[in-house]
Amino acid sequence: MCIRDRPILMSTETVGLEAYHVKLEQDKMPLVTDNSAQEIVYPPLWYYFSCSTWAEQFTVVADYIMENWQEERPPRLAFMATDSSFGRQIEVTGTEYAQGLGFEMLPMEIVAYVPIDTTTQLLRLKERGADFVYVSGLVVTAGPVLRDAERLGLLDKMHFSGNKISAGQGLIEMAGVASEGYLFPRTCPSILETELPGIKLIWDVQTEYHGEVVAEEEYTGGWVATAVTCEAVRRAIENVGYENLDGPAIKEAFDSIKGFDVYGLVNISYTLEDHRGSTKAALYQVRGEKIGRVTDWRDAPMLMKFML
């Protein structure tokens, strides 16, 4: 339910936001989130984002795997996902994209958000000859999966990867050496890339106001979404004045944003048809208990065509 008499909403979630469609339209209220689910990106309506969809981010992983695949047979890939709209949304569009590249797609395996034991799912993947497993879940989803894969001796038989919120320092702490080699896409630089001015600013602000740094990957996405929201509100006030600030004025301001540089972390642009904000993504990997970037920044393709 929307909060009346407020000009804008922010959320760090995507699950359930589709239900806001009618209320956002009725109340003329934009909603901003740092995550991007295809069911609310197409069509965008009153939603605004700072990145491409979960499935579109997966394309960076799929491209990288295929670019480095050496065998004559096609690589076998399976999704391991939570039983939710968040977990399953990659299945249709991600599957069709991967098949178009030449992957042999295996049936998706369903796990809990915080799985206790994934032995059954992993042994099925082993029996089917999976080469790659992509986890569509959280850090607390990927961690137990990797620990179970290590226990079952599968880490040298299949390579694990996952979405951007399935990885980070928390995963390394949870899974230890089992996280080595874990691949995941990011839509803005890692919070550990302190040589970048924008990341250094994040660390400085956290230190000043909180006395410590939360070095988790999710933080940068929230920072970007908040910066874009502040820019839209600033433009709306400049256009109509503070006393006339409302949802439609902020929506118009969002639509005017083109090439907005968020402290060198990402450039955000909106059109009436595309509210993703940015289509950039790069592949990161856990190496030696550290996170490092392994590809250049690429434009993730629009996968809306696979939904038609």
C-alpha cells in the first residue's frame, strides 16, 4: 500500500512490488529501487531503477562462460533458485538467452532462501552432468549450496556462479574456500575498489557518520539509487518549487535525467520507454578470498523480446 501525501517511495526489494502498479498510478507516486525485476521493468510505468534486470545481468556470466569454453560439446548449465518470483524470474528469459548462445540448459533446481541441505539437488545436477550452476538467491542461499558442494566433492566437477546479491564478503566468510572461483555480475563497482573516488567517498561518509565501514556489496547499489532519487527531487524543486513538490513533478524530473554521473560509479539515463537507468554490468570473481573484476564493463542486452 502506498503512503498518501508523499511524493516518492524507495525500496531495496523487488518481490511484491508488482502489486503496487495500481496504487502508484492512483497516487501519482514514483517508486525507486536499486534492484530490477523484469515484471516491473517492462512496462516501467511509475518504477525507476539503477540497473538492468536480474536476467539481463546474468548475460554477462553466460557470455563469459561461452567465450572461455574449450570443449566441442555445448556446456551444460542449470539455475538453482528460490521458489519465489525473485528466484524464478530468470528462468524464462535467462534460459532462452543461454540457449541462443549454445548452452544445453538443464532443469532448474529449487532451494529454500536459507537451505539446510541441498544434497538432493546437487546430486541430481551431478547425475545430469552440469558444468555450471547459477544461483538465483541471496548470500545465505549460495553459502550452504557451496558448502554442500564441497562436502560432496563437486567443486572440481561443476563451476558455481550467481546473481550479485548472492555474493560478497559475507559469502566468503560463510563458505570459506568453497567460495573460491565464484562468479557474479555487478552493475556498479565493488565496494572494495577503494582506488575509485566514488567508493572512497562511500567509505569516508560511513566512517564519519557510523564510525565504521559496512563493506558489503549491496551498499553501493543503495548509494546509487539514493543519489539518483536526490537528483530527481532536486530537479523537481528547481522546476516547480518546494511548495508544489509532488509525485508527477518528480516523475517528470526522473524522465529528464540523461547521463547523470553518480560519483564516477555509474551513469544514469532514463527515457519514457526505459527506466532501467543503466545497462552496464561486469563480471566479478572470488579469488584468494578477495573479490576482483574479471571482465570489462558491458551493456547488458534488453531481454524484453523473450517475454513477448
